[in-house]
Amino acid sequence: MQTLSLEFMTVLGLSPPDIVSVASDVGYDTVSICLTPSPVLGDKVQPLVGNRGLVEQTAQRVRETGVRMSLGEGFVIAPEATLESFREPIDIATELGARCINCTIIDPDRKRALDLLSALADLAAQSGVETAAEFSSYSPIISNLALGLAAINEIGNEHLGLLVDLMHIVRNGNRAADVANIPRRIIKYAQICDGPLTSPSHESYRAEAVFDRRMPGEGEFGVREFLSLLPQDVVVGVEVPSKTLEQRGLTFRERAKYAFDATQAILATM
């Protein structure tokens, strides 16, 4: 059975300890947590970096529930980023049981960005944590699956691979079936949601990705096929931020359960 993670974006605005509690209550195996401040998400994220009290509260909730952190989010390779700036979030991710961190690249300097990405993977590996790079059209370096694969193969670091987010696969020129062409060792983590195949404008795509995705099975992305092609040991994050459901009055728990039940309904047919 695939390990399911409640992604922090699905319950955006919930504190890290409460993400763990909601995940446990609903039935998820693990969670993702954003460790650093986010310029895009603002005060909807309560970062753990620089907040030892919140880290300890989250760690306590992990111990109480048995729901560990599967993915550390918030690692951004920007022009001003340094390897030293990643040490604290890696330490926190390790403390909370994470086995993978997710990195996005916004630095347009390819050599500098890939050098830092490789160094980050080496640093995380010292703590037993794998590193995944997430491709999307927001990145000037790895804007789609082909460019993501090329970057990973160029670096050649065994501790580095890709996070495959079904939305970014579909929205950037591929289909769920293309996951079959990714070497298994490169898939470090996966995320699912759903939506229409028709690609919106770049601005609408960003709003959709960050604030209003559809539940698995309620669109045309091919979630079932995607799941069937993933290695069984890859954690599947259910990442469905939904302003629509929030405006309908669904609580954080209700949205998390909706996403969980929708995913389980698909898994039950496999």
C-alpha cells in the first residue's frame, strides 16, 4: 500500500503541530511541512526555522501520534542562497523524521544553481535525508520534466532526484503516462491533485497551483494511471489547496478528509 502524506498546502494556514494532528485523525501516514518563510504564501505559513518552541511542539505531536514528517518544504535556490542557510531547516527536518526535502530553483544562473543543488543533496545526505528537485514553469532552470531529468542526470548525485507533481507534469506538456519513462531511482517523492486538461494562462496556472486545485478523481489528469506507475516505496503527497472548498465553509479537517477519501477511492480500484 502506498504511503499517503497530508501536504501542508492542502491545509494551508494550519500550524505544523495541528497538521500532524489532523493527519493522524484522518488516517494519513505522514505529513509535509514548510520549514522556512514563504514570500508567496506569507502569513499562511508558520515556519519552523527560528522558532524552537514550535519545533518542539511539532516534535511532541509527532511522538504522540506516530505521524512523522515525510517531506521538508521551503528549500529555495535563489541567487542569494547559500549552503549555510540550509543547515537549520535540514536539522529540523531530520528531527521530525523527514526522509526527503523538496527544493525549488528560481536562480537563472544554471551552473550556480546546479552546483548549490548538488551541495545541498550532499549536506542532506549526511543526515540520511534525500533531496528532490521540483520542476515547474516557475523555474528558469527546470521548467518541465525533460529539463528536470537533464539536470539530475548532469549532476549525477545518487542522493538527488525529482519530486513529480502531477499538476506540473500535465501543465508543462506531459501526461501521467510519461512517469513510466522516469528511472525509478530518480523519483524521490510524488504529489497528486486533479484538474482539467485545458491549460490556463501562466497567471491562472500559478493561482490554480497555489490556491485552487481539484480533488483526485475530479478532473482529467489521470491520477489512477499516475499512481499505478509509481514505485511502491515512493511517498504520495495529497496536495490539494482549495479556495473553493474553503469558501464553502469546509474546515481544515474536512478538506483533509475529503482529499484522503478521494485518494483512497482511486487506490481501491487498483
